[in-house]
Amino acid sequence: MASGGVSIDEAMRRAIALGARGLGTTSPNPIVGCVLLDAAGEVVGEGFHAYAGGPHAEIVALAQAGERARGGTAIVTLEPCNHTGRTGPCTRALINAGVAKVVVGVADPDPVARGGAETLRAAGVEVEMGVREDEAEAGNIAWLTSVRRGWPYVTWKYAATLDGRSAAADGTSMWITSEAARMDVHALRCASDAVMVGIGTVLADDPRLTARNLRDGSLAIRQPLRVVVDSAGRTPAGAKVRDNAAATWVATAAQVGTGPDGQVDLQALLAALHVRGVRSVLLEGGPRLAGAFLAAGLVDKVVGYVAPRLLGAGASALVDAGVSTISEAIDLDLTDVTRVGPDLRFTAVPRKKEG
Ligand code: RP5
């Protein structure tokens, strides 16, 4: 590395941060960031993938660098694509630009686009895989998980009181948490391809399920698909989820098929969403739907907002997961605890069952 230049490691950190700017807008494409260093190690180009059909991160960075890319190093969070889709292969663009080395965070699992490293090596480009791999993976976790297994990454979000209640005894449930926590939820909605609730929540709360700025009520630029899991098709014609603010899919058992419980088959529902290009789902409840997802092992991450309030006996439980004895408890591993305004936000992942 020349004096004044940046290390490969620093450049990958920068590329991961750049890629994050595309969070929520790239689907069905991945989150990708790229930093280009010239032969002396100076940054000569940067880019990220902003939306499907738009230029890939490598192409944005190469355009900035121009001739200075020749003999340089491209640091990319995801293995450069090897195929012609809506845009041409990034491997070809890197080779044509005379890039000498490509450093990759995570290998591309997509059967359509993978194989970039091999193509680059065959053209005489040095390739180094797995730099800051864990962070690059975390930055693109929904897309990577979804593409590897064929159904979207599911985050269950809940809001509860300190005694774990989601609604008061009379059924009122809106605004358990603070505006700060609700704004945080809108950021989660913005970063998700779909927001999902059960018919019970639609009938009880008539939610809008749009991503918006709570202060002025304005809608975010891109809206997640609203999904109502509604086995018997009971969503009222006048429900807010049926307005024009965002696209909505009322998923019925007749469309999706039924699972063992006679309700919408959740695995089939997720597979159908994957086909529609949905890579991440924000599951917002209510207790029955969240319980069914948890019991089926279909939740990848839990984000819980807990308000310092108490609702006491008679109030609804947060989740109806059919647990009747302690040995059946659904165990989670906490990954983060953050204070959001007056509330707490817990992030956790369900613990994999042994055996
Ligand atoms: C859910 O968001 C709550 O359970 C409530 O039903 C809903 C409110 O959504 P908006 O109407 O604010 O979009 O988490």
C-alpha cells in the first residue's frame, strides 16, 4: 500500500457501508458496494447498487475511475456477477477495464449469476475471496439467505409492555410504544420488501402497513408489499390495507394452499413471495400468526420493542405459540439491546434446536 492509500480491509469496510445505501431498494437484487483502488492504493472509484435494472456497484465505480482503474484493485462485497441480465456481466467490465485484482466479501450463491471468480481468474485477474466475509454477509443477509434456500428472510417485529402484553384487556393495542420506537419500525418497513400481518390484526386495528415518516405522515419513496394472511378471505373491502398507498396481497388458503392446521400454508406462502421477488419479510403479527411462524421455525430474526408500561392480567399475550410446558419454550439468543427513546429494542435470533 502506498502512503496515503487505503488498505484492502478499510476499502472493504467502506464498500460494505456503501452497499447499505441500497437497503430496501435493490430487490430482487442484492445489496452490493464497491471501492476501486488504483495501482498505488488510492481510491479512484466508489459505487453501490441502488435498484434492480440500475447499474451494478462495480459499473458505477469503474465509470468514476475511468482509465485509473487499469492495474488497480476492485473491492466488492459480493462476487461480481457473471451473467447478462438487465445489465451486462460485471466480470467482463472489470476485465475490459484492466483491473488487476478483485477482492470479494461473499461468494454469489445465485445459480444464474455465480461463477464470477472463475471467469476473472481465467482472464488473468487475481481474485481474493472472503475478506471481511462475516460483515459482508451480515450486510446482505436477507438476500443471501433468501437466494440460498428459496424463501425470504423473515423478521418478526413486536411491540410489548414490560410485562409482555401486546394489547389491553379491552382489545385496544395501538401505540404501546413511543413515537421514537414507531419511527424505528418505519425504518424497518422501508428496508423490507414485504410487511405481513394476519387477518386478526386487520380486523382489530385496521392498519395501513405503509412505510412513512410519522412526523409529517408522508410516504416513503418505495413501499413494501403489504401481505395479509387471510385463510378465508375476510379482509373487508374498505380496509386501509386495500387503499392505493401501496400494493397489497391478501393471501388466502384458496390461492396458497393449506398447512396441517387448515390455515394458509406458511412455507408455500413464503415460496410464492420469493417468486415475486420478495427477499425480506417484516412480520408484524398478531399473536396467532407470529406463533405459527415461530412454531414452524420460519422466523430468522426477532426485533422486539418493549415499553416501560404494565398492562397486567387479562391483557393479550404477545404470541400464541402453543407452548404449554417450559421444555417447549422457544429459546432466542440476544444479539443486540438498544434504547430507542423511552423504550428498549431487543434483537434476537431463534436458537437452533439440537439434533
Ligand atoms: C402493527 O402496526 C400494529 O399491530 C398495528 O396494527 C399496526 C399499525 O400500522 P400502521 O397503521 O401505523 O401502518 O405493528
